[in-house]
Amino acid sequence: MFLKLLFKSPMLSLGILMFVTVGLGASGLLPIFDNPKLKPTSCRAALVKIEKGIPQNWKVSCDDNNLTVLIREMQVKKDEKELKAALYRQLANYLVELARVSQNDILEKVFFIRMEIDHPRMTINAVSEGQYVAKLATLNSPQFIMDHLKQTVQVKDVAK
């Protein structure tokens, strides 16, 4: 009798299903909501636009609300005399490019942005907060960009 009532009234069965789901929690009947890839974060929102405008040698990913950018450096030659200076210059250019490619209001809400530039002779690791990287999109003067990067980005280089 109860099943006949549920089949005749689909809205009643949907209401019961929703009531039971909320009563048991999202993990009760619908475990699809426990998937971490389906949880919205600012990083995933920023990733949608970033993936459309980045070069081929970039790999971007999200870890919770932190953005990770891995770059295989191909533009700086192996025999460059001032390799460290050239890679730091590329790091600054890449951070500015990341800020200009992404949506600033969303990038501001990303907690940390980690950028790793991998060159055959050296690896550069940089970390900054999303709000500071987003500000780079509005800076035009190289001197302002250099000062801003000195104050907001932590860099570590490792020779291979």
C-alpha cells in the first residue's frame, strides 16, 4: 500500500528522499557530495580561467585552496652567465602573467600561490599569497613590480 502511494505521488517520494538525506547527512544516502573535487574553492574557480591562458610548459593544480604552478623553463639557455638573475627575472614575468591571465577578484581569495620553475641547472621555488599576486595585474612600472615582489614573495633557489 505504501509503495502504491509512493508511485502515485512522485513528489511525496522525492520529499521523503530529501528528508532522509538531510536527516542522515550528505554522506548518508548520497556519497557523491563527499568527493573533494566537487567542493567549491576559490582556487578551483581561478583554475578555470587560468588553464585557458597559460603556455604549454605550465602545469597548474589546486591543493585545497592553494594554487600550485609548475613550469619547465625552456627560454633561459643552459649556458647563461647570470642564470640565477635570468630565472628570477622569468619568475617575476611569470607571476605578472599569472595575475593578468586570472580573474583578480577570485585570485585574491586563493590562500597561497606556489610557483616552481624547473631549469636543468637550477630550480626556483616561490611562495606568495593570492592577494599579493592579484595586485601585480594593476602595476605597470617595472620598479613598482620589483619592489612589490621583494616585499611579498619568498623565494628559494636550489642548484642542481
